[in-house]
Amino acid sequence: MKTHTTKSLTMETWPDFVELVERHNGVWGGCWCMGFHKEGFGKDRSAENNRRNKECKVRDGTAHAALVFDGAKAIGWCQFGKADDLTRIKMRKEYESKVFDVPDWRITCFFTDREYRKEGISEIALKAALLEIKGLGGGVVESYPEEITTQRTSGAFLYNSTIGIFERNGFERITKLGKNHWVVRMRVKDSI
């Protein structure tokens, strides 16, 4: 059985993050995990711009992620951040019609290296992210995982992972969004 380690995304681990993203063509067409930040990504944002913006956010402390490593190689992450920093959530209009109190933190994105999928990397990253949130003061944490029941979905498209890993780690379902997504929440205390 493999043993994985986790580290925070910082300027020290930035080169590891870069190497992982570049191994996967910028992730989802050059997103660089900027899609949920205020700036977003899209036709007016190049992969180079996204990389530069992400690096600036890491440098100024407004981009957070728990990175998972196999030895010295970064193999996945769980992005999280303050709700004010990660404002571009999917199905926003429906969300705002159902959820009226903003959480302290959002978990918006997971990514796993294609060679390590189906090995539990997302759950390792989630647990590490929750520990980081605890160290940053805790509070209400929200995410938007997908419920997979009958349809087959490629792990590459589960950008917010599955509801199962969240429920196993103490999250509760709040409301459904769209056909398969849920708003889930838990409170992370700042001390044991």
C-alpha cells in the first residue's frame, strides 16, 4: 500500500503544483485552478494569464490548496478558500435561490493525476484541506460534490469529487443543485 504525504500550496510547493498542472496541459484547457476565483477563466483568459494569476494568488495568500504527494511528486489537490475569494461557483443562480447564508470557506475543486485516479487521492486531499482550514481558524465549510448513482462518470470530470467522500468526513447534505450536485456543509472547529 502506498503512503502519501500532503503539503499546503505555498511558494515553496508552487514548483510541484506547476509540474503537476503542466503534466496535464494546464488542467481543463489551461484553467490552472482559476475557474472558481473571482477572475475565472475562459475565452478572454489564456493559460499563461491563468498561471500568472494563480502564482500571484499563492504569493499573496489568497489561493489555498492541500497538495497530495507520492514521494516528491505532486499527484493531486483539493482547492479551498474563503467564500469571498472563490465566488464563481457552478449553478450560482439556483444556489442563491436556495442558500441564504454564506459559508466561511468553500471547497471548489479537486484534481488527481491521471495515473493515480481511483486510489483515494481526493479523500486524502479533502482531509488535509480540512486540517488546513482548522489551522486557519475553522468555521463553516461548504462544497458541491456530485452524487454518482446509476450513470458512469469519468473521474476526470468530477471536479468537486463525490458526495460519498464528504459524508464519510462529516459533511451533511443541505440542498440539491441541478440533477446530481449537492450543497454540503460542516463546521470545522479551530481546536480539538
